[in-house]
Amino acid sequence: MAIDEVRTGDEDDLVTRLKTLLIKGDKPVAFITGSGISFGAVDGVDKIVENMRKLVDDAAARDRFDRDVNGDNAGKRYQQAADFVEFNLGQDELNKVIRQAVLRACTGKSTAARTSLYRRNDPAELIALEEQTGLWKLTPGVEALGRLLRHLPAERRGPVITTNFDPLLEIAVTKAGGRPNFQYFDLDGKLMRPHHKDQVNIAHVHGYWCWGDTLHTATQLQKKRPQLHGSLRESLQGHTVVVVGYSGWDDAFSRSLRERVLEQNTQGSDLIWCSFPKLTADDFSAGLFQELHSLPRTYFYDVIDANKVFPRLLGEYLAALPQPGLKGWRHLDTAFLDKEARAPHDENDVIGFFDGAEPSWRTALDSRVPRLALVEELTGRVRDCLDGVLDKRIVAAVAPMGEGKSITLRQATVDLLRSRDDITVYWREPGSAIDPDAVLALPQRPDHHILLVSDDGALVVDDLQRLSLACTARGRTDVHVLLTAQEREWRDQGAAGRLRPTLETLSGTGLTEPDGQTLVTAWEQLGALGELEGTPPDERAGRLVELAAASYGQRDSALVGAMLQLRYGPLLRAHVGALLQRLQAYTPVGNCSLRECFLMIAILHTACLRARFKAPPLSRRVLARAVGLKSPDAVEWEITDPLGKEAAASGHGPALWVRHPSIADAALDISKEQDPGELAAVVRKLVTAAVEIAQETGTFDDDLHAAAYLSLRLSAPNEKRFTQESVAAAEAAVTASPRRLSFRTAQITVLRRADRIDDALVVAARTCRELASMTDRESEIKFFPAWGAAAGQARQYASNILLCGVTLPLSEHEQDVVVRLLGMGVGLAELHKETSDPVLLDALRGVVGLVSARRLTARRTGHLNRHRQYLATQTASPPLEGADAWAAVQAAVDALVPTADPSLAPLLGKGKRSVLPRKGLL
């Protein structure tokens, strides 16, 4: 609006002008600030005048204070009060008033603590207090300006010159992740450029709250300051100077600033002056405004509140910038969703999802794919976090694998993007990490949130913990995380405890009746009921829910399995057969067909479920090496992407799984029928790859161990399904690493379980001769019992007894001793049946006596009872105990050594072999 001949702009004009300057301008922008930006955190002028009066104890002096401090505005009264204190009490008292006023902004400290800091007046202690940015109260204007300065590029950011004594602007810059370059002047001084371009130059021209003196009186402020005068010319040359929250007192600094403006035709500077009160013609009738208003390139804006304009400017500036990205993360917006929604996605794609295909964004956007109840629940929790209703920053949906978490996550993300315009969403790509520094480098905008979305959340728990701590340290409350995670992995990571302060968890409970009906209705509309069509309509959903509940929590992919079983039933095998044919037709991957790649995943998946203790499935790096890919990353697009589209397999972090065990089982059976040697060739490649990686890295990580010892996981007592494959796996491990004793041991066990006892004994004898050259001699404790078991199965009972005896001194735990004694007992009983040698029977009495007092498993108790029964049939004396028992066992071994099979000669050597375990074990 116009005031006579002076035009002024309003807040809208100012924000547009500054935003344009900061984004498109060709000049750096310098800010000059005063008490107007810190008022509300630091005591204002009137409060400081009141505190100055309290310093005056003498009644007469206080009366003089009241008479002298009588100015017609706050600024004049402030200078009069400061002048009185300086001449009556001294500069030190003036400095105390400022320290007291500034310390009130340190609201994170109690009143008593602030009083103690004030009284100690230790500059180093006060400076250290500034580093604890979370303790300080910042006005909205100061906080927004600090963030704006942090995000401005160096070429757009000029110095910040302030007449304030407080450190709030430095704290705001630090809190925003910036680096302030602090300077202060209590006399004269020269503005210095920062050493690094990313530093924010902040100069306090009237002094600083905890160093030197602070300037308040007219005498102090009007002293000539030639160095400051000259450096202003240099520092503001070619800048746009924005004055905000500064009233323009008639002091040396204002005079220097005015002279710089007068020189603007040669210095290339513009001046933007922002006034908090509304400007009138009288304001331009005298003083600084009278001199400035007629100058070119000088602009006035009135009714400007720094606590409103800076947050608004920050938000609009950041919104107008190109959206920064995160490495390894996809930036999602409605434009991306619209593009995906327009892409073709026919009925076969939707039905493929129900068959177990990995969901895509097109799947999540397809209205034919139902939204289960968890989608609404998940979006509701995230909204509560964004709106402050729920004081959490991480929302996690946790359930077993194959329970619909991935599609739920995508659908929830779609709903949030469609319904809110105050979020910027990033989706974690497979294999990517969360870099807290990169996340916190994303600009913070008023009333806006950053939402990081991740499937396989258990893989980034460490990153989430670091991010949470970093957000707290930086005061960032705008960063939120939405994720899903596999229940077992989430629990193994201890995620609930590690993320507890910021975590909101939704735990899966299985398929509900309404969700079951929703799924069945979708199948009906697609004509994809399959075998379920024979079930009465009112029973279909109930069957699905019941079947899914039967295995929920007991094995992964209960929901996927229930859907496959109901829709395919006995036709599942044919469905998998067709799948294998399609995979065979794909372009080869490395040196394998896609079908072989799938079978590799399937054999490890099945072995994982068969393992006595939970073992990992196939990893990307082992598969990449096995098929000849140069990098594990290539597995994603070469193997898991096409297998995911075929509803065959999926990747979860480094691990690879078949979509359901029933698919893996059917595929393996079909392979064995169609080509009996196919799986044996597959396992050889897997085992060789794992052993080679282990040799190169010098480690045997879980995924390498699982594949290298695949032979043991495929073979089991009385289980002949994968006999050929287990033998092939054992041979491959020995071929890849001939001097690893544990591989020889596994080969002996596998051959024995395959009823190839003679071959097992040949391997054992050869290994015994080569024992000195083995790289892992610590594995002898397993090698000898494995050999002994094979010898016992070959009815070589003396060798069985001797090998158990050799192992006893190597045992490290009591249970190892128990197992060896019970194994020896089998040989003793059988050999006694053949020879009736009383030495053998006494040794068996010793075994029973030594083991009887120990806590045993049900299986070992069964072995012990059989030994007792044999003794009873022989009407033997009671079991021996203690030293007598060990003496009887030792006597049997001593008696058998001279008759030992020649294959044991390298092991037994000459002389007696003690069977006593180390002291303290039995």
C-alpha cells in the first residue's frame, strides 16, 4: 500500500519476494536481525528494564532511576536504564542482566540450575550449555530461520548480522544440522568470512551474552567503529540485505548500514526493511527511514511478524525446491501412482497374485485386489502418529511370512498418499540401508512429514535404532517410519525392546472371518474359485479361515498355503508342473536355467524346514555364485523378479524362499521323476559355491554353513527321499575342500544313512591315514563317533567300542561323555553276545552306572534302559560306579586294542589309550 510517496508491501509480498530471491536470484541474501526474532524466548526490553531496576538496592538511587528512565518508548527507556546502571553500578552488572535474560530461554534447566549457572558466571560452562541444543526454547521465527540458513546453498547465503546478545540463532542452525560460524564484537571488529563454505556466518555486533561486554547505552552504541564500518562494505557488497525484527536505533551500526545503502549504486546492494508495526507517513518524516525511503532499490514491508513469516518462507522455499532423493529409496507421489494405475494389469495378473505372486504397485492399485482389515488399521495408526494423537514415530505390522504383509504395506501407502498432502514418502528398495545422515539432510518443512516405508523391516532394525537416536538428538519430529516385518526375524533382532520408545506394533493374529469373506468374494468375481467352487457358497469363507488358522504360527505362509490348497486341491501338482515348464522356457541365467535356479531355492527351503534346528534358506550370494552371476545384486532382476511374477519364489533380504512349502515339495518330486539326476547336479553347484565363498572370505557364516553341509540336512535316519542328493552334496563338499575333516565326517554319516556302509568305512579309513593333514583337527570329536556308528552298523563292534573310547578324552561337555558312553554300550552288548567275555559285561555295568545318575533326554533314556535290560538278561551284578566303573571301561578298551582292525592302527598306535574324560566331566 502507498503512504504518501512511500510504498510498502505486506507479508504475502515479502514471502514471494524472498522466495524468488532465494531460488532464482543472482545475489546472496544477508539478514540483519534484532530482538524482534527472539522475543518470547529471551526477556523483552520492558522485562530487562525491570530487571535493571531490581539491581538498584538503595532507595534513593532507585528513585533517581525512576526519574531518569522516563522515555516515551521502550527503546529509549532501555537505553536510559542501561546508562543509569553503567554509571551507578558498572558494566559488569549490565552483563549480568543480559546473562539472566538469556538463561531464561534455557527452559530445559530448572530455575535453581539456571540461577546457579548465572551466579558462577563461567564463560566456558555457558558456552558448553549452548551445545545442548535440546535444552533451549526457540521462537518459531528463530527456529525457522536457522533451518532456512542450514538449507540455503552457499552462493545464496550471506552473513547474518544481529544486535542480539543471545545464542539462539546459532543453536537453531546447529539443531537443524548446520555449522554456525560465530563472531561477536563488544568494541570494534571486522566481519570475517567463514573458513568453510557450508558454515553459516553469524555476527553479534553489540556483544555476546557470556563473553566480553554487551553494548546498551547511547554512548556505547554511538562510538565510531571503523573496522566494522569497513567490513560491512565488503561483506554486504552485491547482497540483498533483509532487515527483520530490528528497530533501527540511531547507533554506529545503523549509521554504517545506512552508509552502505547510500553506496549501493557502486556496491550493488538492495535493502529490504521489514517493520513489525504498521508504517505511517510520520515514520518517514525524520531519522533513518527519512534517509532511506527516497533511495532506489530500498523496499519497505510492514506488519511483518518474524514468528510467522520465517516459518512460512521456509515451508514455501522447501516446497519449491526439487525434491531431494535418498540413495536406494524410491520417492513416491500421486503422479507415480497415477502412472502405475494406467499401466496394464489384467485378470491373469490379479489371479497370479492370489497364487502367491509378489505384489506390485499395480496390484496394490487394482480395485479387484481386496483390502484386508489390517490396511485400514495400519493407515489409522500412521495418521495418529502424523497428527500427534499417538506419540510414536515407527509403526510396524509384524506377522509370519506369507500372511499378506507386503500387499497390505503397499495398499496402506497408497491410501496415505491419496489422502494426505502433508507427507513426502520414500519406499526402500531391496537391499538398501537407512542412512540417518542422509535422512536428516532432507529439508524440514513446517507442518510436513517425511514417511519412510519399508518391507522386510527386521533387516533394518540397526539402522532404525540409529535413526531414532539421531532424530532425538537433532530435534527432528517430522520423520516417521511405516514397515512390515517377519515375526520370527523381528523377534530375533530384539526389535520391540530396541525401538520401544518410538515403536507402535500391530501384531498379526491370522485371517479373520470378514477378511476371509472378502477374499472369497474377490475370487468369485474373478472366476478364480477353482476347486473351492464345489463348496457351498455360505461355507467357502469359513473353510478358508479354518484352514489358514490350522497352521498359523506353526509354519510360514499359512494364508498362502490355505489359498492354494482350497483353490487347487489335488490339482496343485499339475499347477506346479506347468510352472516348471514355463521356467524352463525362460532365457538361461548364467550357466543355469531359471527352472534350476528355482529348484536350488526349493531344495534349501525344504532342507531348512527339515533341519533339527532352524537353519537359514538359500542366500543371494550363494545362488549368484552357483549359477555364475558376477554379483549377488544381479539375483534380484535375473532370478527373483521373474520368479516373483510367476508366484514361485521371493526374496526377503539376503534370503530366498519358495512362496509355500507345498510348492517346493511338489517341484522337487516332479524334478526327481522327470530327471533323476537334476537335483543331484543342482546340489553339487550349491555346495561348491558355498565352500568356495567360505574359502575366499575365511568365514563360515550361517548361509554358507547351511549350503556347505546341505548333505546332513537332506539325509536323516530312515528318510530316503533325498538319498542321491545328500550323497552328491557330501561328495561336492569334500571335492571342493579335501582337507576339511568336518566334510569327511558328514560324508561318512550320509553314506551310512544311505546304507552304503562299506563306502562309509573306506572314507573313514582313508581319512584316518590323512588325519595329520586335516585343517580342522578340532572336528575329531565328531569324526570318531561318525566312524564308530558306521563300524557298529557293519557289525564291527570292537571298532565301535574303541572309537567311542578314543572320543571320551576329547569331550568338552558332560552330555558329550554321556552320548559316547551310551554308544559304547551298544558295541559292548553286541560284542558280549558274540564272545561272552566278562570284561565286556563289566564294562557295560560301568557304562550303566556312570550314566544312570545323569539327566537324560527321552531318547537317551531309551538307550540306557536297553543296556539295563541286557544286563538283567545276563543276571549280571549291579552297575559299577565311580572309579570302579571307569576302570571296567578302560579294561575293555585295553583288551580290544590288540585285536583292532588295521584301519585303526594310525589312530591307536602303540600302548594303551586312556578313556578318562577331562577332570570334572562325569
